[in-house]
Amino acid sequence: MKMGFMVSGLFWGVVVVLFGVSILLRAVFHIDLPFFRVLFGLIVIYWGVCLLTNHNGCSSGSVKTVFTESKVAATGSDREFAVIFGRNTVDLSGISVKDKTVRVKSATVFGETVLVIDPSVPARINISSAFASATAPNGNSVALGEMSYTTKDYKEGMNCLNIEADAVFGSLRIVNK
């Protein structure tokens, strides 16, 4: 996580203004605003938003859907998908695994993700869910925990589409095209 904002003039200007407002509220209106608790809370919220929107440092080949709805046809360069308070349909059926194993990561937080796969492409899908609905193409689902799914053409050690899909307080569906 980058800390550039935490050391910027804008951040410290806001801190000083809020501190001044809390002093005025206490002196004039007899309202006791716990300034340092509020500041700590705001910093924790900021860090949380940074973690959610950066998805722990997604690379430039990432697609983020935040507070919106989108449909994406994945290419060779789009390998990481994050949905936060939104909805995204990602079509992975156009990805070829003839030359090498292709790794794809998907993260859903308070949103909905639909991953579309080609059932004829060898694929291994690892699904992790925490208080979410995660469903594989065979109908198996998990709400809290992990599960794996492989297509019928998947063979250990061969090139494949390797998908890591996480869902937290949301919905994840993996469907065949």
C-alpha cells in the first residue's frame, strides 16, 4: 500500500482543520468530539478502501469494477478482476491455453461476479468464499470455505486455465458458455 496520501499536505491540512473544528465544537457548543478516535477511524477506513480498490497491488493487467456494472471479454493481458460494490461479467472463453498455463484472479467484495468459461478448455478453478455465495458450473456451491472444480479435459501437469476466485459478502458464479 502506498502511503503518499498520508504524508501529503492535503491529509495534514484536513487533520488540522478537523482538530480545530473539534476545539470549536467543545468550546462554543459544549460538544465533546473525540478527535483522535475519529482520526484513527478515518485512517482505518482509508487503509481499508486502499486495500479494496488496489486489490493488494493488482498489476496493470487488472480490471476493477467499483460501484458500477460492466461486461468484459478477457484477453491475454487482463488477468486480474476485482469487483467492489458492483457487478461484472467476465467472459474467459476466448483465452487459449495451447502454449502455456494462463492464471486468472478474481476478487468480489460486496458485489456480484459471473465468470464465463469454455467447458472444452482444460481449467482448474479454486474458489474461496467468506459469507458469500460461490457456485461452480456443476452446481456445487460454498458459502464459507473453499472448493475446487476442474473441467472434464483438465489433466494435472498440462497447460490449463488456472482461476483463483475469491468472494466476500457477495456472489460469485462460474458458468459454462
